[in-house]
Amino acid sequence: MAEKTERHHQIPQSLLRLYDICFWSEDAGNEPYPVNDPRQALAEALNTFEMECRQYGIDHMNVSRGMLEQMIKESEIELSWKQHRQEAHAGDWSRWGRRGGLKVLEMYGRDHFRELAMKRWRKEDHGVIRET
């Protein structure tokens, strides 16, 4: 039985979403980052975009979206499932989870997560989850 392969982009596709957040415009047709404090979100996105670009040797000051799309496309390789999930992204899972987790925390608030934890461990049921 042949081993299943997956596509891996050595330059991550998440850079496109960060680019869209950082360089949002109504003319481009992309949407702004939906948060309560857009200035803070933009500052965080710019910082993350700059750090990610540096990690992959991309000049974040002089890259267009089209150039970024081309670089990502050209960085695509085929890897086995194990190589892709356990080796290529070994250090990425916690970083990605934190990025997404903070967004969810901002959307639902700490009370929601406290309620989830208490419900999981059957400590209390305050009804916060039902209200959100």
C-alpha cells in the first residue's frame, strides 16, 4: 500500500492572511480583521507578519501580495503524512494554536473558558455558555 502524501508549503500560506490584515483596503476586496480594537490587532498582525517574513527570508517591506502568492506556490513540496505532520510542522502547532486561541479568547471572553473548564470537570454550571 502506497504511503499517503500531502502538500507542504515551505513558505506558509498563513502569510497571505497576515498580508491581507496588514495591508487591508476596500479596493482590494479583502476584509479587515474583525476585532474590538483594530489598532491593536493591526499592530499585532504587522509584528507577526514581519517576524514570519524574516523567518522565511522574505523582505516584508517590499513584497506584494502577488509576489507572496508566487513564492508560496513555488515552495510547495510533497511529503509523507508523517514527515508533514510530525517533522515539518513539529514546532508550528503550539504557535498556530496560540494564534487561533487568542482570537477565540477575545471573541468569547475568559468567563466562557472558565465555564467550559468547570463543566468539563463537573465543578459548576453557571450558565455562561448558554448565554453566549
